[in-house]
Amino acid sequence: YQRRVRGGFKPRVHAYILFCGTHTHKQWYQRRVREAEVSTQSTGEALLQFLKDSKIKYSGVSIGPVHKKDVMKASVMLEHDKEFACLLAFDVKVEREAQEMADNLGVRIFTADIIYHLFDQFMGYKDELKQRRKEENKNSAVFPCRLRILPTCIFNTRDPIVIGVTVINGVLRSGTPLCVPSKDFCYIGVCTSLEVNNKQIEMAHTGQDVCIKVENLGTGEAPKLYGRHFDENDVLVSRITRDSIDTLKEYFRDEMTKENWKLVVELKKIFEIL
């Protein structure tokens, strides 16, 4: 049973309340939503306040145990965003049939008798999904960097190229494709490893000197040679694309600094990316 109410909760058994303002019922389903199940009016108010303070979006509140129909409502979000296909059950029972349906459909039900424990469970779930998405999209993410070649640190001039560089700005990570804008954007390969004092590292930041190995991967082009196609007078940059920028925005925004975004803007102009 669903209805809107004014003035708070009404203690009807499992009265489902929509908090969608002027949205229609159809628009509510299209929003990113979560459901919260509570045992009484007071706990419902406490949970809503906690969700608001924690900036967690939700669709509404039901009073009473979690039933199969609640799972069905939450499952709608599986088609839009798995993160929001879940139920927060605070101090209530989850019916066996409801749990079985949730397991079959892929809806997550979080239960706890203490609000903070419920919050910890849900935030842990969010972090798990976030890391999974990062892992799935890491090969599409190209972090911005600008590198200066150290002329006294040229160890191998042909594939794999092994040279020392200084990170002028940005962040250099393993897996970054590199090119030379001053040589008609000549692609030299992918940075496959970084070392400092003979120890491998995952990334290097602004001002850091690092030895890198660059391999010719995934293009089918002839390998480039240091000294012929580029030299110490050229600046190397990460080869960004529209897709790689969108990936950073969607999945790696928390790992980007203001300086990194500023460099992205500069590189977009160089590569003429809209």
C-alpha cells in the first residue's frame, strides 16, 4: 500500500511513504532511490534524520517487517544503478521469503539494531562497489602528466625504452600511454613500470624523478627509438582522449586534484578535444 502523507509518519502497519515532492510515481522510479524499513514512528524519524545528515538518498520509509513487495520495489534500480538497489532495515525483521527473493534478484538488504552499524554496512557496500568499478575501468583511465627527459639517465633507446624523467606536473601511473606533442603527437608507447632507487612504485607526482620503462603496446605501429623519433629536448605527455577524461570524471574523481584537472584542461587544448 502506498500513499503520501503530511506531518510525518502514521503508525499503520507497513504504510509505505513516498518522499518525492512534486514527482509523479513514474518519475520516482526513475530516480536513484533506496528504501528504509523501520519498526516504529520514532525510529523512522531517527533513521530519516540520520540518512539526511549522512547525505544518503532514499525513496521512503515503511513501518514493519521487510516483505517481498519491498524487495520488488528496490529491484527496479537494478536496471539503472546497482548501488541503489538495496534496503536499509533498521530494528525490524526480514521475512524469509523477502530475503530469498532479494538473494535471487541481487537486491542487498542491510539489517542492524543500531543506526551507526547500519550506516557502516551500507558505506562498506558503497566502497566495495566503487573499488570494483575502478578496477573494471582502470585501463580506460588516463591520468594527466607532463614529463621532462633526464639526458643523463638514458638506459635503453629502443623498445622497451628505459629512461629517467622528471614529472613536471600531474601524476604518472603505470599503464599511462605517452606521446610527444612537439613531434606531431608521436606515440612512443605505454609506461609499464616506474622505479625509484631500484624499487618499483605505482605512481609518481609533480617534481619527482623516476625511471620508467615504455613499451610499444596495442597499436601495431613500428616501435619508436629514443634519439631518432624524440630526444631530451622534447616534453612527453599522457595521451588523453574524450573517453579517458569521462572515465576520470565518473570513477576516479576522488583521486584527481585541482592541479590535475587544470592540466587536463591544458591537454584538451593541445589535443583539440571538445
